[in-house]
Amino acid sequence: MEQFDFNGSVKAVTWNPPPQTKEETLERLRQSPVLYNGYRKLNERWKELFLDFCQGKKSLPLTYDPFFKYLFDPEIHGKRLSRFVSSLLGFEVKILQALPSEDRLIDGESYLIMDLLARLTDGSLVNIEVQKQGYAFPAERISCYSADLLMRQYMRVRGNAERKSFSYKDIKKVYVIVLFEKSTSLFHQFPGIYLHHGKTVFDSGLNMELLQEYYLVALDVFQKIPYPEGEKSEQRAWLSLLTTENLEDAERLIEDYPWLKEIYQEIAMLHRKPEEVLGMWSEALRMLDENTLKYYVEELEEKLQQVTKEKDEELQKTLLENQKKDEEIAALKKQLEELSKK
């Protein structure tokens, strides 16, 4: 098996870069004031992760948005993205083009901002979302993203209908794929199942194919499933790639799936571009901080709503109890009046 050195060139001796101490790596960073200053702005955990990559201890954390997009950029790696999506959907698809992650409706309102949005050759749309925390992407949000995809298609079809009459049959399917790094407890109620496919079905058995489908992947559940010796699949290969940072595990993956060698070589080549890697790291940290703040605010708002609801319920309960007591008092007074007349 060919392996790679620190500079990303092919070697037959070792996959890992030449041994470097932490101080040697830091000295290499100090040679570029801009690079070293960017490194110092990282928090302590991210500094450690960045140094681990530079020292060749770990691969890139591919479940962070900038790294995921680097790996699956539709413009550069359309075939790779097509293979990945095909492995999840269960049938072969081809990515035709990347679409803007944010667009505008006719009235000027913006669509939702999506992680990675692409159009398939048959006109279908697929949105891939990578989420660090499952609670940040609840069912309501998934539904809105799917509805957003339909609206994008609708506006495009209506816009192209000037030359011919508009037909709803020209609107194709939309697929929302969500990869959860840390899924909620709901997903852990199904041990051994990491991929959940959903679409609208009718309880009467009515056979009508609606346009929205969902593929939810719990990566943490996937990681708990024992690695089956001899059982290989393209889907397992891609998900293992996304969840593997340890280089020893990466070597085993390359042995099982030799076509992953090209991807790991591409990652190894980034050792030659520390400025680019640091930029992706900084962007990932910025997005993480923004999302953390956003979700914290949402949690506080939800907690405030819950406390207000409980207070209102308690007040309503108190009012009902007081009303009941007033009725009891009125009934007792009435009885006393009737007795006093006797």
C-alpha cells in the first residue's frame, strides 16, 4: 500500500509524516508571523487539534463544515459527491451542478441558508446538512428545509414556463440529507440503525408518490456498530471516512477501500498549505461559536416560554381553585340562610 509523508508526496515507507515534536511544529509556524498570529487566535482545544494535524497525529475533522465542503465541493469533486450521495440514497445519482446555498424569492425574501445544495441530472434537488448537535436540527427545521427546496424548484419551473404552459409535473423530487455527529436520544432508541429514510405514506395504502424524502444519519450510532470483518459497502466506506481521525484507522480503511487512498493523499497534501488549513480551522471555529451562541439563545427563549407557560398554568390552576372555593362558600352561605329561615 502506498503511503504518504508529511509533505503529501507518495512514499512506500510510512503513511505518517516524519516525527515532529510540538515545539518543532510551533517553530515552523513562527516562521510565518501571519500564520502564527492566526494560530494564537484559536482556543486551546482547537490549537491542539491543529497541531495534531500538523504533526500528522490525526486527519482533518471532516464533519466540520469547511472541511466537509473542501472534500465534497461539487465544482471540483462532483463525481465524489455523486458517489457519496448515491451510497446514502441507495440508487445511483449524478450531481449536475452546485446551487447557491442562499437565494432570493420574487418578493425579495431570502431562502434558508443551506450547507451544500446541488441539482441532480433529472432536476431533483439534494441538500446535505452536517450537524454537530442533533438538537440543533429538529424535525420542524428539517421540514422547513424540505419545503424550501420545493419552493426553489417551483420558482425555477414557473420562471422557465414563459415559453410553454406551467405544469406541476415538471417539479422533481427533493432530498434532505442530515448527518448528525451527536444525535439526540430519539435516535438511540434504535440501536444498530444509523440511517433513517422517511417519506410521506398514506395509512389507507393509497399509492401516491409525493416529492419530499428525508435521509437522517446518526454518525455516533454508526460508530458504535462493531466493524464487520469482510462486510464492505460504499456507504460504510464514506461514513467511516467522515468519522475517522486516527491515522491507524485510516490505514485500515485504505486497505479495505483502496479508492480512499486518493482522498487521504489529498488531505495529506494540505500539510503543504498550513495557511489554507488554518483558514478552514478558523472558519469552522467561527461558525461553531456563532451556532453555539444561537442555540444558547434559542434554549433560553425555549426555557423562558416553558417557565411562562408553567406560570400561566399555575395561575389558571389557582384561579380555578379560588373559583371552586368561592362556589363552596356561596353554597355554604345559601345553606345557612335556608337554615336561619326555619
